Amino acid sequence: MTDTFLAMKGLFPLTSPVPTASSVADLINLEHLSLEHDLLKNPDQPGRWASYISTITDEVLAAELSARGQASELEQSVLGAKLSTSEGRLGLQRLTDIYERAIAAEPKSFKLWKEYLAVRSKYVLGTATRPIKLNAPKKKRGDDGQGRSMVDFLEAGKGQVDQLDEGERDIESGWEGALDGVIGWEEWRSLAAVHERALMWLPTLPRIWLSYLSIFTHPACPAALSHTHARRTFDRALRSLPHSLHQRIWRVYLVWAEQIGGETSVKVWRRYLKVDPTPTHHYVVHLLRLSTPRPLEAAKLLLGLARRAANGTYKSPEGKSAYQLLCEWLDVCEKYPEETGVNAETSAALRKDRELKALQAELDKPAEEEGAVVIASVAKGAKGRPAPAPAGAVPGPDDDSTNPTSDSHLDVEGIIRTEGIAVYKDQAGKLWTGLAKYWIKMGEFDLAHQTFEEGIRTVLTLRDFTQIFDAYVEFSESYISSLMEDLGDEDADDKEDAEKEVDDKMKEFEDLMDRRPFLVNDVLLRRNPNDVQEWEKRVALHGTDDIKVAETYTRATKTVQPRKATTQFHSLYVHFAKFYETGGVAGDAEPDLPAARKIFEKAVQVPFKKVDELAEVWCEWAEMEVRNENYDEAIRVMQRATQVPKKAGVSFHDESLSPQARLFKSLKLWSFYVDLEESIGSVETTKVVYDKIFELKIANAQIVINFANFLEENQYWEESFKVYERGVDLFTYPIAFEIWNTYLTKFMKRYGGDKLERARDLFEQALENCPPKFAKPLFLLYGQLEEEHGLAKRAMSVYDRATTAVEAADRMEMFTFYIAKATANFGLPATRPIYERAIESLPDKQTAEMCLRFAALERKLGEIDRARAIFAHASQFCDPRSNTDFWTTWNSFEIETGSEDTFREFLRIKRAVQSAFNTEASYLAAKAAAVHAGGAAADEAVNGGIDIDPMAALDAATGVKKPAFVPAQQRTTVAEAADTTNADEIAMDDDDDE
């Protein structure tokens, strides 16, 4: 194998020195001798050189194609795809010879140099799977539409960043079939030398520089070229090219630096970040991926980015916020605590110094406020000097903690507390957890324990609490497990201490789990100390511990601000008082009513958000006295609560006044006072309270009815009626309707017909301003009074008034009731005027129905002609297509009582009405009604079915039959009618017009 490699190495160099006809046989084809002589005589003919180069290239490609597959796999892997055969090696020499002679004639031809370098590179570097494509259209990318940023270029093809397009590539990549850097070292060096010669003639062309620099990014590039020589070449390119082209060089430079790694990579990146700090975050990731990571520099860079993002001077290309950058910095510190952070002793000293500065700042604050004028004048005199930063201020971006070249470690705890937890109070869970894990990695378990405890005592959201608590539990479990594992390895002397430590940690862990409900409640109360429900839950958590319950109630009443309380703040005082009243939570202690009264005394002085809450406190106080059979004290409490101030003209809804100033107008309070007086007081004291409610003008309809019922129960009839009258004077309709209805019913029940005129006056008064919507029950009640205790004629007059006074929707029902009463009192003939009035005043649809009833009445009375006239009058309101019931009834009426002439008149009227209603809207309505009435059969007839007569099917489905003529005076059988049929009679269809 060694001989094989030596043999392959002996094949090189091929192009150094430049091959000539004298040094390499078969270099020049004899067929080209005439062309060679021509070029020797005329070397300044670019066209002939190009033609000759094209001919040589075609011959070389043909030779390589014929020799494909002759080389072994080892030769192809070491020598590359093109140089693994003798034809390929000879082809390289032939092409080198012709290009060298052409360039000697035209040394400043960019086209020749570009083609020559491409040919030489293809033999040495191999074939690129991702080639460049010059002059290809580029997509508009980025905010300015100019193209990708440096970050996008470096991250292309990674994550969510698109791969580079052909027109975006400056160098080729993804090589296949390259020459080995060790075996073919001479060819690699010769290729670099060719690029150097090209740059000697064309030093300002970026394409040649990029072609040269692409050699150094090749994975097979020899170390002698890809390190120091490459770095110096990149620097020469930056010095040679104008500033506008530097970005193209830096893209390749940074890619090369990431491949090389080490100190060189760091120095190259630092140089670029001075020009463009945008890809700093990418550099941070690169620092952590180095074979020897640099976490301290990465942490300082991340901290600087987080501070600049917080100040608004930096916008992350990835869209990360200052909080996210700070969390990334914390992750780095947590992963590499020894390399990034100071030790526990230094951190404690810095913490103490920070606390002293904060205390000094608090003490200096009043002095600064008093000497504001002096400070302003001094600041005005010192125009050029910047003001000193206040104690505890966040360091600037140029602080030593963000200097990547500095070796000083970071005060991780101080940075997290001042720049993280103090700023992001609602997202502090990850910061507290990260700080605790940092101390765990440092081996400072006590500090980690203290950090967890402080975190769960200070966070403001349940999300943060859950995050910290879960991490705390996990740490405790793992720590206890490690202690228990170490018990077996301890000596006899130390084992007792180790067991004691395990027992202590187990107790702490159990205590932590027991404290969890209280800690959750603490979080919710820190977030909103005015949450009354959470305070109630806090009380419930203490169970039967009366001391803790009392302390919690006391703390809650002092903490909650009444105006900001969530809901039912008064319930805290009420429950606190009941706690003393019942003798503790379990009732084991003696009831302490004086203490409960003190609680209520404090509660009635609290400026609650609503008056109803204050009223509820007074009511609960009185109920407590009643429960303990202190009835006189309960009355005194309510008298205090309802005491009317001297200025009684305040508005109950005036929020600018305190609830205590508006309490005397609380209906809830007065209602409870009235109920209390009715229960344990006398009739006179109860009447006084009711009268006071009326005087304050806060009574509602229920108060009126309750007062009247109370007087009625105590046999004060007239006074109860006076209360009703006061109520109807206070309220208008619709509230007055309920009072009138109750009042009139009670009056009729009490006096019946004894005070008829007074009852009539009451009804007239009730109906005077009554809206039509509420008139019907009152008229019916009025009519009932006249029927039972007055005259039937007056009752009919009342019902007659009702038919016009009620609303339109109730008139039909009112007329029906009126007709029924008139029939019962005066007989059927007396109802004719009522029917006529109903037909005149009712809507069309109800008029038709009333006409049917009227016609039935006339037929019953034997007035056939009057009934027929009524049918004729009602026909104008009834469409034969939709209102089939009316026409069916009239048809039956004519069959039973009419003659041939009347039936013909009926048919004529029907056709006339149908033509009058023959509009599209009415037709569609009729068809819909017919389908609805006839069901499937009518639907089949209308919409299509079997081939039958549609009208016949529709008539059959809807039940409409052709009229059968039967004379009224002379009745004959069907057979007789058939015998007497006139043969010359013209058949008339119902639907034909006259």
C-alpha cells in the first residue's frame, strides 16, 4: 500500500514547472502544427486563441470520456475523478500549456484568466455540487430588499432559513472527486501560485479573489495553505478591494474561520464584529461550539446584547426579546458556572455592598427632594460632565461585565436580581430557577435552598410559582437521595450526623409539600391583595386553628382596600364577627359577643364600594342580636343604621358621597328593618317605619303591597286602602297596574256591592290613564263588579268601552267575550250591533272569522238573506287560494240553503275575488298554504309527478270539491237530476269568466 501511495505521489507535479512540448511528449497534436505556426507568427489574435483552446478542450474531454472507468477506486478517491487516469493528467498538461501561452500573449484578459482558473480548479478541487451562477437573478430579501444579511448568509440551510440560491453564492461548495492534499500537494501549491499570478495582473477583480479564497474552504485543502497562508490572503483581499466589496469577502472569511476554529477564528470574528455587530448571537453560538468552548466571552456578549435590547439600541435578527437574551445568558452561566461566575464569598460581598448602596439611596432620597433647587443649579453649572449614575443602576453596555476581552468573572446573582427579577416581575420563574441551578452547579446547596425559598415567596404568577416549586421539589428529592446513598459509605462516627442530616432534610421536604396550598394562596394574594375570595380560602386553609384564623381575618381587613376589593368585601367582617359569635371555627370556645360587636363597629365605618355592602353589614349585626335573643339591641342597631341626617336631600346614586352618607336611603336596610318590626315589634312601630319609607320616597310596589297586607292582617282595612292610594300616586304604569289590580280586587272582596259608587270611581280613576296594554284585566274586573253588584246594562257599557280601549291584539277576544255576555243577558238578536261594530273595527283576517260567526248567527235566527249578505261582504277579505275554509263554508251554506241563482252569484263573486287577488305574491302564498295543508299529494301535484291534471290533483289534495247543485225549493235525487238535464245546455266551468 505504501508503494502504491509513493507511486501515485510520483505522478506529480504535472503543471509545475509549466509543461512544454520539449518536456512532455504528446503535448501537441501533429494535426495542429499549422495552427501552432500561425499562432507563433500572430500571437495577438484573441479569436484564434479562443478557437484553439476550444479545440483542445473538446479533444481532452473526449479522451477523458473514453478512459472513464479504467482507474481503480483507490486512485479515484486519492487522485480525484479527473487525474486518476493518464488521459486526464495529459489533458491537464495540454490545457495548462495552451492557456499559459494564451495568457502570455494577453496577460490582462479577465476572460482568459477566469476560464484558466476554472479549468485548473476543476482538476484539483473536483466538481461542485452547489456551483455559482453569475448574473443569475436574485430574490429580494431582507427588510430593505437588498439581499440577505450576514446572519441569514451564515445560517442559510439551517433551521428555518432558506438555502442559498444560485445567484446568491459567491463561491462553489459541496465538492466531489477532489485531489488529495497530501499526495497532490504540488498541484495544490501550483493552483495557488496560478491565482497569485492572476492577482498580480488583476488585483482589483473580486471574482478572482473569491476563486482563490474558495480553495481555502475546500475540505481537502492542505494545512500549509488553509491556515496562515489563507488568513494572510483574506487580509490581502480586504486591503486590495474597495470597501463596497468587503462584505462578499467577509462572508467567505467567516465561513473559513468557523471551519478553522481556535484562536484564529475568535480573532477573525472579533475583527468583523467591530464593523458589523449584527451576527453577535451567531458568534456566541460559535464560541460554545469550539473544541475548547469560551463560555465567559459568550456570556459577556449575550449580556451586552440583552442590555442593548432592553435599552432599545439592538434588535435581534431572530426576533428575540431582551428577556429571551437574558435567559440565554443565564443558560450559559448555568452550564459553565465555574468559568463564568464569581464564587459564593465574592457574591456575598457584592450582595452586601449592593444592599448598602440601596439603603444609602433610600436615605438620600428625602435630602435630594429638599435640595432639588440646589441640585438643579449645580447640574446647570456642570454642563459638560455627565451626571453620576444612581446606586443600583443597571450598568451600561460598555461595562467590564460586557467586555469580551476581559477575564473578570460575572456577578451572576447581582445581574439576575437587578436586571432580571427586578425588571421582569411577571416572568421571574425561569430566572429564579436558573439562579438556583447555578448555585447547585457551583456546589452551594444552602444558597440554592435559600434562592428557591425566596423565589416562591416573591413571584407574582402561578406559572412562575409552579416552575420554581417543581424545580425545588426535584432538587430536594435528588439531594435526599444522594445523602441516603452516601450513608453506606460513612464511618461510624460520621454516620450519626449523616442520618440526622437526612432526617432534617426529610422534615424540610415534608414541610415544603404541606406548605404548598399556603404558598399558592400567597402568590394569588401578592398578585391581587384585594381578592376577597382568596382571603376566604386562606381562612379555610387554617382549618380549626382559631389563632391563625383570627390573624388572617385581621390581616385581611387591614390589607384589602375597600374601593379596590374584588367582590363582597363586607363578607370578611361578617364572617369574622360570626367567628367570635360561634366561639371559634369548631365552636369549642365560649361565644364572645362583645368582640363580635367590635368587629361590626369597625365594619360600619369602612368606606365600602357600594351602599348595599354597608347595609348588609348592619343587617347581619341585627340578625346576630336576634339569634342571641337580644331583640331590643337589634332594634337599636337598626335605629342607628336608619337614622336620617339633617341633610336628607342627597341622591342615593351619588358616588362622590361615602356609603355612610347615603345609607339612610337603602331600601334593603329599610326592608330588613320593617321585617324586624313586623316580627318582634308592635303595629304602631311598624307603621312608623313604613311611613318613614314613604317619606323618604324610596318605596317600591312591593313595599306598598306589603304595607297594605300588613294593615289588612291587623284589620286596618281603610288604612290599607289608603296605602294603595298612596302607592298609585307614587307610581305610573306599568308599576301602577299591579297596585291597582291588587287594590281593586281587595276592595271588591271587602265591600262587594256595599260601596258601589266608590268602587266605580276607583275603576274610572284606574282606567283614566291606563295604557291599552293593561286595560283588559281592569275592564273585565269592572264588568264583573257591575254584573255581580250593579246593572247588566252598565256591565254591557263597560264591555263596549273595553272593545275600543284595549290594544289591537286583544280586541277579537274582547268582542267575543262581549258577545257571549250580551247573549247570556239579552239574547241572540242583541248581539247584531256588536257583530257589526266588530266587523268594522277588526283587521281583515279577524273580520272574516267574525263574519262567519255572524253568518252562523243569522242562519240560526232564520235570516238566510242576511247571512248571504254577510258572506258576500266578507268575501272581499278572503283569497280563495289561501283562505279555503271560508269559501268551503259558504259553498256548504249555498248547497244547503240556496238556489241556482244564488249559487251562480256565489260562483261569480268567487271568480271576481280570485281575479282581484290574482297577484304573484298572493299566488305564491296560496301555493305554499296549499302545499302545507295537502302534504305530499299537493307537493307532487304542484312540483311535478305522474302525468295527471295538475289542477285536479291540487283540488283532490287540498280537499276542494266541485259544487254539486241542489235547489233549495225542490229537492230531487241525482238520477232525477240526470233525466231532466237539458241537452242543449252550455257547460260552465267554475273558473270561466262571465
